[in-house]
Amino acid sequence: MQADDLDAFEVLFERYRAAIFRTSYGLTGDRQAAEEILQDTFARAWQRRGILRTDMSPLPWLHRVALNLCYSRLGRRRLPSDPLDSTAAGAVHDAAPRPDERAERQELRRIVRDGIAALSSKHRSVVVLYYLHGLSLQETADVLGLRVGTVKSRLHYALRILRDRLVDDRRFGGAYAPADAAILAAAEAEVEVP
């Protein structure tokens, strides 16, 4: 990208904005904050456009900038703990579910979202990148500047914390037991951000 090539920068923005927004929204749980972080991330990319390498994908660098901005924002004030709003939760459609099944799934999604939102930022970031974005372990490690083993460990502990919260969650009515781990995995797979 040439130093002042606005068209090339616009292509960069269009290509990566959805991924950066999803990361920001998944970590902050606030649509407006995610939009501000998206703008700030690309403002920093514009400021540093002369040093961005054209032989490598800028996505890991953009993710790192967005994550740092999220951490800064989360450090200043605690944002609402619901990382997905009702429009995002309604975006997942099943093949003609019964009303009771739909209500149970919505409640399960809400419980899982609450659990993800309650995770520490280091655990939440690996969960968002690995499960929400579908990045590989290596890609997640590259974005976060960690070793793959650290990413695996953080995913393991994050899932353990989520599982323990499901077992203890009163809204679940004690219906969850460790044998129902498939339900947790299905619920995690369904958590998406538009």
C-alpha cells in the first residue's frame, strides 16, 4: 500500500472491518464501543500505513490493536456483561424448532453469553478468537502474541470455568450435568456476532 493510497486503504478497511468489529463486540459487549474501537483501530492503521508490510496479512496486527483498545476500555470502566444483544441472539435459526426447544436454547445461549462475559479478559479473548472467529490455535496464538500451549491452556481453563458455572447456574434448574457437555459445545458453536 502506497503511503497515501486512499483506495487501497479503503479495500483494506472493507476486507477486515467485520473481523475487527466482531472481536471488539465480543470482548466489550457494547455495539457503540465496538464501533469506536473499529474506528480507532483503522485510524491507527492509517497513521502507520507506511510501515504496514504488504507481504503479510495485516489481520494479526489489526486484531492486536483492537484487543489492546478493548483492554484499555475494559480497564477504564466495566461495560455491560452481555456480549451479544437480542438481535444477535435471534440471528441463529434452527430448522423449525418447537417453541419450548427455542426457549430452552435461548436461555442456554444467555447463560453461556453471561459465562463468557464473566471470564477474565485473557480467557475471554482466546474464547472469542477461537470459537467466535473460528481461528486455529496457531492463528489465535499469533494474534495474541502467545505460544500455542498457552492458548490451549487458556481455552481449557475457560471451558472449565464455563462448565462449572453451568453446573451451578440456578437458571438452569440443575439440568446441566458434566455428561451434557455436548449441549455446552453446541451452545458455544451457536454464539455468533453479526
